[in-house]
Amino acid sequence: MAQQVLVMVGTRKGAFIMESGPARRSWKVRGPYHEGQTVMHMALDARSGALFAAVGDPWFGSRVYRSTDLGHTWNEPQSGPAFPEETGLKLVKVWHVEPGRPEEPGVIYAGVEPAALFKSTDNGESWQFVQSLNDHPSRPTWQPGAGGLCLHTIVLDPVDLKRVYVAISAAGVFRTIDGGASWHPANQGTRVNFMPDQPPAYAEMGQCVHKVVLNPSQPRRLYQQNHCGVYRTDNAADHWVEITEGLPSDWGFGIAVHPHNADTVWVCPGISGYKHWVPDAQMAVYRTRNQGETWEKLTRGLPQKDAYLNVLREGMAVDTLRPAGLYLGANTGQLFLSADEGDSWRQAAPLFPPINSVSTATP
């Protein structure tokens, strides 16, 4: 059993790291690091133990920082991912960092706004623009969601090293099966009805996907929380099946899959893209243990009155212990913890700045 659990909290005003033992009863909080800056996401590289952070500075732009001592100190990158001049694009922010697979030493991926993918082969010292994705014929038609035109999710197939998925708001899921030489939309079965009272519509692309997750034990099965529902695929995104029935809303951001059981998934529904808080102002997490056939509502310890808050797309995370721990970061600064797979919750002591992301590691 792991002797240490890390919860990395990215906020609008810096990064925080929480540490606990496997019981997850008491927590030590460190930070803030990158004070005053927007930290969109953090990820621990299990290959090297390095911690990466997507950090945005209002004056000096967005860069990817690296720590080799679990966040106590950070390097000062000379530059972040940058678009080639001929694209005419300018980096707004780095949304997501994703360490490569064990067979890819030194590889780190970054998803950015405006929507694009970057790859580093030297642990983030330098970055290469993935031109093939930007060259997709649909690129001129991509439209931003409310948060901007961003590539916010990168999912690496743990078995097939040539298979990678990215999610773009609001263009949809794109997939490569040839190591990035070419990319193709992977949205069949997902809806694109964004306006009130608009009838269900389906298209090859243009979906506002909010988050995609995968359990490594069954890499051909993925789940996604979309602007228009929750979906599952069992065939590596050839086709998606909607599993929204039983949820109070088809809109939300947060989704997490169980680390040891690919049938178990949690979501935290919201009301809509216009009202960014939870249904009835009562916070709840919904869990399925049967791939989305049925859902159960989990509320014990979560605020059930006047909860005008929301969980953003990177705001839900799960650790790899048994039982699995769940973590919810609110856009109003509260962090909710569960050490029993969502059956009960409690609020962490710190009141953080608005939380952009929560991620976990068991080094």
C-alpha cells in the first residue's frame, strides 16, 4: 500500500499540495507556489517523479514548470510552448499537461488555447508544435466554448502507443491511431444541441466535450462528460452511447473513472452552461457501478442548501488506493474529500482561491 498520497490543487492564485498517509484522515498543506498566477493543471510523472504544472502569468504568458522535489522548488522555464510564426496564432494559456507512457522517456504533452497540441521529448525543456492536428481540414471551423477554444484533455492509450485522444471545446474528440501523423473526429453518437429547446442533433464534429477519462485496465472503453450528456464508448471512440438517464442534468464538467474497476464512474452534474452551479443548489456526486446503466446519488457531507458553486472540468480526481479516494475542487475555493469512494465527504480545512484543477499521485 502506498505510504503517501498527494493531492495537487491548481487555483487562480497559485498551486497547493496536500499530503497524507493511506488513511487520508489528516492532511498537511503546502503552498502557495507560483503565487498570484493561474495554475490550470498539475501532473506527476510516475516515470521520473517530476511534477509538472501549467502556469499562466498575466505579464509573461503561459509556461510549463517542472519540480523534481514534489513541488518544494520549481524550475524557471525560459519559454513555454509557442506557435510557429507562420500559423498566425498566439498562445493564450496552457490548459493541460500529460506525462508520456513508460515507453516514451522524456515525453510530455501539453494542450493549449487556442486549441493545439504540443509535445516535448526532453522533459519540458523544449516543445514541438503538432502540426498534423492543426492541419486538419476542419480547423478553420472550430469554434470556442464559453471558456475559449481550448484543447483541454489528452488521453494516452496505455497499450497502443500510436493511439492518442484529445478533446477540444468546442470541436469535439479527435483521435490518432498512427502516432500523430493524422487525426480524425471521434464523436459519433454525441449530441450538439446547445441552445434551449433545440432538438437532438448529431454531427461529425462541433461537440462541446468537457472531459474524457479512461481506465487503463480496459483501454478501449472511455467515458466523457459533454455539454450535452454523459457518454461511454466500448470500441475506442468509434461510437459513443449516451448514459445520461438517471442524472438530474445532461450538463456538467467533472468526471472520474475508478482506478481498479472500469465499470465505476463518478460525475458531478451542473445546471447548464448559463447557470454554473449544481442542481437545486444542493451539491451531489452521482456514481454508477454498471457502466452507466443506473446512477446513485451521493450527498453525505456535501452542502445541501445554498450551494451556488460548480466543479470545473479538471476539478474532480480519484486516487489509486483501496478504497479509492475522491476529491472535488469547487470554483468557490472549497475542496471536498472522500476516502470511501464517495459514500461520505468532508471539507478540507483550507479555503483555497477558486479551484481550476485537482489531481492526485501516490509516489
